[in-house]
Amino acid sequence: MDDLDTGASQQPLGNGADTAPAAGLISQYVKDLSFENPNAPAIFQSQAQPAIDVQFNIGATQVADEVHEVVLKIDVRAEVDNQVAFIVDLSFAGLFGFRNVPADQIQPFMLGEAPRLLFPFARRVLADAVRDGGFPPLLLEPIDFGQLYLQQAQQQPNTTEVGQA
């Protein structure tokens, strides 16, 4: 390596030039929300605790230069005595902007960190929808999306769409 070449290819930066990597939440929103209560009002007569199944899915798409949409999809199905108590389908999305972020770091952010930022708001929307449907609010436990992403990436090292819808 020639010592004279060190730094020779770098251009001087003007005042205020920002080359530091940055990622940020631009906006968040309910993309789709459905609440079904197919056995009302009879289901309210049951005193049994419902069996609740919760499924998560994360999708990410690029919508513009340096802007990606991340969608946290939460599907909930509650049953009491083999009857559906309620079904909730929520797609909660966020737009994330990236500047000077290496391409190999965008996917881990979108599938690990972005859902972590969206989850508290999606959790509240879900709890309110269940409450407004006549049931006690469903408060989901926090989820470590970063760890889930790492686990899936280790299980499927040859894929570039780990965790995407």
C-alpha cells in the first residue's frame, strides 16, 4: 500500500456537509384495520377465557430514494368454546428515511429496529379496537424484533427477504 494514496481520493467537504449515517421515522399510520365480532351478542354470555392466537409479519418496501415503508401486520383470533369471539387484522406502517446508510444495514434496520419503533403504537391501536369491540383491551407483551430478525437470518443465511411478507 502506497502511503501517498492514503486519503488522496477523498474530496474535501464543504461547510455543513453531512456524511454521517442517519435513519429516522418520517411518519406512521394505520394502513389497514379490520375488527370482526361474528358471534355477537351471544359471545358476550360466555364466562370462559378466550384462547388467543397472535401472528406477526413484517414487510418492507422501498417507496422512493432513501425512503422505505415498513408494515407491521398483526393478526389476532380469539375463540371461546370453539366459537370465534373476535378477529382483528391490523397493518400498521411507518415511512423511514435513510441517509448515508450502507445498503447492507438497511434491511436489518427495517426488519428489526423499525418494527420495534412501530410496535407501541400498533399495540395501542389493537388494544383500542378490541376494547371498542366490547372486550377487555388486548395488551400484547413487548417483542424483541431485533432478536427475531437475527434468529431468522441465522436460520436462512442465503435469503435476502428474511421476515418480509
